[in-house]
Amino acid sequence: MALPPGAADCHAHLIGDDFALWDGRVEDPPPGPLDAWVARYRAHLDRLGFQRGVVVHSILYGADNAITVQACRLLGPGFAGIGLITDDATGADLDALVAANIRGVRLNYVHGGVLSWAAMCRLAPALAERGLHVEMLAHSHLHLAEIAPQLARLPVDIVFDHCAWPDMAGLKDDPGQDALRRLLGAGRAWVKLSALYRFGGTADLLRALVAANPERCLWGSDWPHLMLNGVAMPDAGALLNDALAAIDPARHRAIFCDNPARLYGF
């Protein structure tokens, strides 16, 4: 099944051994300079049928966004980045991100990171003023029920990675997924239908999130699949085909084209 024209892969990472790694990283990325990985990423997009993309800065490089800024520069129009900031980020720091084609900042509850929940809440108005959003990696069964009321009051858009990474064994009793669907339905959150291979996600999970609000769903390949932590390396084409089969074709244009265009300004 072909993608509609202008489709965007909304979650990928660019790496390169010509950029400094963070001392707190849990692993080293595969070798090769950034320009070689950019070429591989373009081949990945061409193979799957995407014309646009979002480069999410990897925690492997800490809060130095240089590699992601350069990747977006090399990729050109139709591409945007998600960066990392620390708790002490200033308005000037945020302005520099905007100038570098960074459209949001990531808050990582799963692998740990450099931005705390409290600081994100404090910085939310400044982010919103600049058109930046918050991309959040969290486990729905551990976090979302507790923080959903506060999320609903924040002035900034929140995008949940990887379906909010639920525990599939307890999905039916997960109040966090209920909270996520309520946030989606109220237009208070977005969700990336990505990385199901990391937690055993199913087509039913995708359909439930799309049903909550198809205008707030995105898709991403999670290429090149870093920090697998023992999970088998997936095939990106198979991941995409599974998503296309699970989602009503009438929703494909919204999820793969229109929603990314609205959120990332393509």
C-alpha cells in the first residue's frame, strides 16, 4: 500500500562519529560520519515512500544539539528537528533552537535525560511563545494518569512518543492509556504511532489511539533503531506496512501528511 504524496516519517535519529558523545550515554552508536548516515536516511525515506522527516536528537549526544542542527541543515526543506535542553535553558537558548529549525524539545521519562518535569512545566510558556512543543517519552502505565491533569493545563503542545509505551500485558487496566485517549480527544496532546516493536504493541492499540482523535496522530519509523536493549532489530518497511494495514485508509492522509504539516510547519 503506497503512502500519500508528501508523507512524513516523524521519528528518526541521525548519528555520526564526527560529533562528541555524551559522557552519560548507555551505549555508543554504530560508526560512520554524519553525512554517510544522512545518505542512509535518505535511502530509508525513498525506500518507504516518504518525502519529509523529523530528526529527533538522541540522548547519546546529550544536550549538545549540533549533530541534529547539522542534519536538518543537510536535509533541507521538508525536514525539522527535535532538540534537547537542560533545566537552566534561557530564552536565548530557545531562540537559537527556533533559528536552527528545531520545532520542539524532548522530555525523556524512560531512558533518563537532561530536562526535568518541573523545569519543563516552568519553561512551557516560553516554549509556547516560540511555537515549540514538548515531545515526551513516558510509560503510560507508570506516569500518565498522575500527570494528565497538569498536562491538560499546560500552554504548550505535548507529543507522546511510541504510543506512550504501555505495558501490553496490563493494557486493559492501564489508566494512563485512558488518560492519553482523553487528552487526544480533547485536542490537548498528540501521539506518535511508532516503535511498537519495542514493547509488543498491536494493531488494536493503533486503532484505539486513532479512534480517540485521528487529527492528533503521527507515524514514525524510529530509524535506525538505537538502544534496543535486547529487542530484535526490526524491518522499517514491515513496521510501515503493519501500520498502513491497521489504520483505515481514509485516515492515511491525515496521519502521514496533514498532521505532520500542521505540527512541524512543513
